[in-house]
Amino acid sequence: MAESVYFPTGFVQSVESGMILYQWLQFERPLPAEAFQDRLATVPAAVRERVLRYRRWQDRHTALFGKIGLRQLLMELGRPPSCLEEIRLDGYGRPVLAGPQQFSIAHSEDVVAVAVSDEGPVGVDLEKCRSVSLLDFRDLLTPEEYEDLLTTPTRFFHYWTRKESLAKARGLGLSLDFRSIRLDGDRAVVGSGPDAQRWRYDPLDVPGGYVGVLCVPEGASTPRFRPVEEPETG
């Protein structure tokens, strides 16, 4: 059974899948200014600059705590406290680390999720459910998915989070043809024949009104839950 730790601003939860770790945090209200500045001071200058570019407090909080959570989980996998300074951009503009660890961060409104793995690729996506125009996404859906959504539009984020998390796991983002992803429940296949890649989804127990999912290669470890403590800020 999952355990939990409550922060003044929300709820934190962590998943361990062998050496796949995940956590999410929801902010019900902003931290006091001094407390936020204390936490901001614990991350590298480049991260601080990006955080402060955001105008909404929700975006500043999720951007900052996404990096704080990433550092915490990377340290559990053996990285040093300075690990955020080791992040570089790859050819697709995706933040990456040298070495076996891979990571993914997602945020939507007032919730942020982080996933880290040293087993292989990992992708996490999180979306707040809302109305969307299906026509805007028609070219990213298979004909069967589009027809399904015409009758059950509330399933849109079921499809979208699975496609987006898989694209993140592959490191391709929107450059991946989302129509090439064949979804089957909590499984997906990309490609065909001996080159086909098979993936598994682990739905995340995120707050009500949100949909979240973790994507890993088929055969990856089964997730286990455990609590995450607030990072030290002193």
C-alpha cells in the first residue's frame, strides 16, 4: 500500500519500479516568499533563471520543484548533489545526463511529476482534464482513435498522455509520428516485425481531475510506492 507525506502545499508520492522512481507534487497555494526563495537558492543559477521567467506562481513552483524532485531521485540512484549541473541538451533539445540514468518531467497547472530510471528509457506525462478541439489533434490520432473520441471525447487524455509519455521515453517528442503508436490498453507497439518496440504503461494515482501515466519498455520492473521527504533547504 502506498504511504504519503503531506507538505504545507500539497501531497507528494513516490513510485519505485526496481530502479525506476517517480514522484508528483500538487500545490494548493504558493509557498511563503521566503520559503520559496530558500528552495530556489538550492538549485543552479541556470535553473533559477528559467524558474523566474514564469509569471504565474503555479508555473514557478512546478518548474522549481520538478528540478528539486529530479535531484532527489537522482541522488537515490547514486548521483551527487550537484547532478543538476550535469544536465545537457541532446540533438533533439531534450535535457539528458551522461550515464545510465534517464529522466522525464511533466507539469500541468498546479501539479508536477518526475520519473527517473537506470533500467532504460522512461517517460511521464500528466494533463489536467479539460475540453479540447478534436480537429486540432486529428493528424496525431489514428482513424480508430478519432472515431472513438467522437463518441467518448472524455477519453482524449487517456490517449494523449500515453502517446506523449511514449514519445518522451523515446526522446523524440512531437517529432515522433503519434499515429505510428498502436495502443492496446496499458500496452503499446511502435513499428512492426522484428524492429517493433513494445512498451508498457503504468497509470499514476494523480489528483482528481488529472490523468497521469508512466511509460517504460515492456518487461520493466513492476512499480512500488514509497513516500518522498521534502528536500533539505538549509
